[in-house]
Amino acid sequence: MPTWTALTTLSGKDQAEALGAAMEHLTPEPTGIGVFEVEDDSGLWEVGGYFTGEPDAAGLALLAAMHGARDFTVSELPEVDWVAHVKRELAPVEAGRFFVYGAHDADRLPADKIGLLIEAAMAFGTGHHGTTLGCLRALDRLAQGGFHGHRVADIGCGTAVLAMAAARIWPEPVLAGDIDQVAVDVARANVAANGLEGRVTCVEAAGFDAPALRDAAPFDLVFANILKGPLIGLAPEMGRSLQPGGYAILSGILNPQAEEVIAVYARNGFNLVQREEIVDWTTLTLQRQS
């Protein structure tokens, strides 16, 4: 069955969410609607609808005009087995000692690497994105330098690949939190698939705002692979939640945004240890001042 998409952009979260809600009343009705912030610091939001039949062009034009959005771009997508496509396209990723792979590539796990199994259908957080890859490399550098994480947290954990990586190299339990319950469910499924139940605990949390995270603080290592805005908002709490001398590995930062993030964290008691750019994205390793 063919699939159609209708995509537009506009300024402002509230306006975007209102447009997304209004699209639910179109005929034919969309099978899914997405509202996402464009990750280029432009302030734009993307609103998209997915349809099993050709959408109503006049209805879309009216909604765009009513909500101050650009004209919708309507496209018909070819019929594709997307999971099979992802399995073909997402080759395993090596990041230092870590090897991130899907179940279909289990036979390719090198004997000298630490395997992290992420199902191919869960494409974000597989290690292919520069932010995840940068965080894994930063973790490997710390461990190679002799650092041992006794109390580790992964804030905005997504697939929990970073929490699982820490649990693979150190025996202590790791905490992983995400604001999205769906992400928490995905994280728990990945933890189970990797045999790390009881070693990695996944909770729903905004930042450090969960009893398990508050009770475990202060940490000596925290991952936060989110976006610039939330990272900046998290800086004071990060300072309170990390022990002196502890490390924060931050990503989700576009290269031009890195200096601002570094400056904000410096004001909250952090020194820059390492920065790495991978294509458009920067990963920062920061240390809380003693």
C-alpha cells in the first residue's frame, strides 16, 4: 500500500502543536502525525502527517494559512520494508573498545570488542549518529586513562546504549533516565537483550528528577546526549549532582553551539577536558572542579 507524507515548517512550539492537532481532523485522516523541533537552532518546527491515501491538498493549504506555516510538501513514498532496509544500511559501528550492532550482525562481533546489541528498528542511538559515537569514544578515552565509574547516570538515555557501555566495563550498577516513557520502554528492552537486567536500571525522569537518581547522587560520571537548550538548563543541577572531580560527557550539540555550552558549564564549576567534532556534532568531556 502506498504511503503519502505532508510536511511543513513554522516558528514556535505552541503553533506547531496546534497545527499537528488540527491535522487530526483532515479527510482522509492521517495515520500518524509528528511534531519536531528542527535541530539547527533556527527556532523552526517541522509538522508532518502520514497517509495511506492521497491527502486533501486544499485542506492542507487552508491549515497552513491558518497557522502561519509554509505550504505543505506532499510526497508519495515507495513501498519499502524499512526494517529490512535499516538492517542493510546500518552496518556495525566501532567506537574504541565498543562494537554496536543489530541482531542480524551478531556473527560479526570481534572477539576483542565489547558488544552492544541495539535492534535495527531503533535507528537513533545505534552509534551511527555523531552524538552517540562521540559519547562512546569519550567514555573509552576516560576508561583508557584509568578512570573507573563507580556511580554512573545516563540522562536522556534513549536506547540506553551509553548506560549499557558503562555497565559492560565496570561492575557497579548504572542508572538511565529519559523524559519519554516510550524511550524508557525501548531502553529496558535493549537492557534485557544485552543481559544487563539488574545492572542497568531505566526510569522515567526529567533530568535528575526521579527518586532513584536523586538518591544515588552524587555521581562520578554523567552522560547527557540531548540538545543544547536542555543541556544549558541542566547545568546547575549537573553541578549539584556530580561529585568534585567527576566527569560529564555531553552531546547533542551542533558545532557552532559548543562554545556557549562550555561557557555555561564553566560558570557552574566545570573545566573542559576534551572536545571532539564528528561531522556536524560536538561531544564535550567536562570535569567538575574539585
